[in-house]
Amino acid sequence: MSIANSIIRLLQQQAQEQHFKRVKHVWLQVGPLAMVEVESLRFCFTAACRGTLAEEAALDIISPEARARCQQCGEEQPVTSRFDACVHCGSYRLQLLQGDEMRVHELEVE
Amino acid sequence: MMCGVCGCGKDEVQVGSTNGHRHDEHQHKPHQTDDTRRLVQIEQDILSENAGYAVANRELFEQQALLALNLVSSPGSGKTSLLTATITRLSGQVPLAVIEGDQQTSRDAERIRAAGATALQINTGKGCHLDAHMIGHAMQQLPNLQGGLLFIENVGNLVCPAGFDLGEAHRVVILSVTEGDDKPLKYPDIFHHSDLLLINKIDLLPYVEFDLNACIDYARRINPDIEVIQLSARTGEGMESWVDWVNQRRQQRLQQRISALQAEAIRLESLL
């Protein structure tokens, strides 16, 4: 719920900076390793929108694939968790390149 | 950060005896009749608001040469006992304060005060973690801690505190041997974002099925650089290593501040 409220505050701030009155559509990017339950976020977002500039706004959540680069052998690969081993050399020294992001990507406003 | 699941709410946050400010007032706007729809690229991190407060806290800590440590763990790992044992060993040597985060009660803050340190309780109400904004407010209530130590005891929770930077210099995760040795795998994010793993209650190792080596191996799969100290806050075993770790980091923090001030003095002298 605090994440949904953060999104609304972010929309309110953007409304002042970018001069819009209402938000009709919100596109979020939430990576699979972002520690957030997407269905819960949808539910909370709807609740948080009530009585705000984003009332009844549509919500789309884009989930990019999680990818990491091995710091041992340099190979880039998809990953499914924070403790995957490198599929090429077996090292656990994988640096996440994408997949833990949680950001507001785009808005449709009026 | 699974606040969507556990029902985090900022409304009930209380810092010390004062009510937490509400920063989530909704704006009621009249319906706009014109039909000038447009797309706006935002690309903004949802936690950027917290990140902004964390940056401000970090600057404040640096200016005060204050070492701030964010202590995270599940409930019952012995965070408060560890802190009281730490305070006993450090009190009188350096300015020291503790910010206690709990959903309810000021019992932990009272335990810290009884051990001889300044303590400020933050009650998060329904909230499951401390955030950088609460810490900023707490700092306004604390005395001058220049060159000293600030321990932030986060709400007992291995999930949500992982996502919220408080502006600390280091995050310390505490795991006790009465928990499962596979906890790093179950709650990877908190271990990924921590610099030090304290394995507490090692005096109980003979009585529990806890594989110390497996636990450390799991933690290092998630975070190959994590440091590990084994200790028992109750018997004092290993406490010296932990206190040394803290003191070393505090010395480094002081040294960094001195270097920054010296560099600034040189810059100013060149303008004379």
C-alpha cells in the first residue's frame, strides 16, 4: 500500500511540473526481482487512486526479464533469483543488470 | 517491501512522542472537460521519494562524521540484546544513540536507556519498516552526536526493510541460530543489500540443528562480499570482533570527514 501511495504522490508531483490535471493511464515497470507482488500492487493502486487525479486510471505493469552479468567470466544471461549461479562458469558473483526495477514508465494524461 | 500484502500505512507513524506528519494528503481535483490527452514519459523510480530523504540523511551523517548503522533482522533474533551488550562496551567512549523502530510500544527504547544510551522510539503503527523520512524527523529530536555512533534498529522483518535506504553507512543483518540456516535463500534481498551478517546466539549451537557453514555459504551466494561475524550477545563470545568492526568503521568515517574538511580549508586558503 505504501508503494501505491508513493505512486500517487509521484503523479501529483508530475502533474504540477508537467501541467496536467488528470491521469488516464499509468504504465509501470516492475521487474520480477523487485520484491513486489504485482497483483497486490494492482489492488492497492485502485484503492490509492480513489479521490485523486488518477481516479479510475488504467494500470499496465510491464515486467522486463531479469538479466545479470557474471563478474567472473563476463557472460550475460537471464536469471530467476538473486542466488543463481552463472550458467557458464558456476560463479555466484552475478551482477544484476535489470529485473529489480520499480518505476513509473509512462503516463497518459489530460 | 511487500507492503501491498502486509498493509503498510504511514498514517499511524509516531516519532518519539510526537505524531508523524502526514505527507499523503490527496488532492481533489475537478474533472477536466477538455480532451487534450497526451503521453508523458516519466521513467521515475517509485521509491525516489524515499531515496531523496535518504540522500539528505546521508549528507547529515557525513557532516557530523556520524557512523549510522541500519540493523535489520526477523523478530526475535536478539537485536535489542545485541545493542544493550554493545552499548555496555562502548558507553562513555563515544557519543551514541539508538533509534528504535517497532510497530507498537517503547519497550525496546526503555531497554536501551537502561543500558545507558540515548534512545528514540519510532512507532510505525501498521507500517512494517522504517523509511528515510522517519529517520530525518528522528534526527531532529536527537542530541548532537558528532563523531559518534547511531544504531537504527529497524522493525523486525526480513522483507520490507530491504527496499528502504535510510541513508545509513552500512546495513547489518542479524540472524540467530534458532532460525533456519537457509534464511538467506528464503529472504535474499535483505542479505543482498547488507554489508555485514551477524550470526547471533552461537552459545545455543549445540542444542539446535543449524549448519553454520551452510548458512554462510547461502549468504555468500547472494552477496559474495558480505562479511560475517559469529557471536553471542548473552555470553559475550565474539562481541569483541563486532565492537572492533564498529570502531574501525567509525574511525574511517572520522578520517573521511577530516580529509574533506582539510581539502576545503586548502581550497579556501587558495582564495585568500
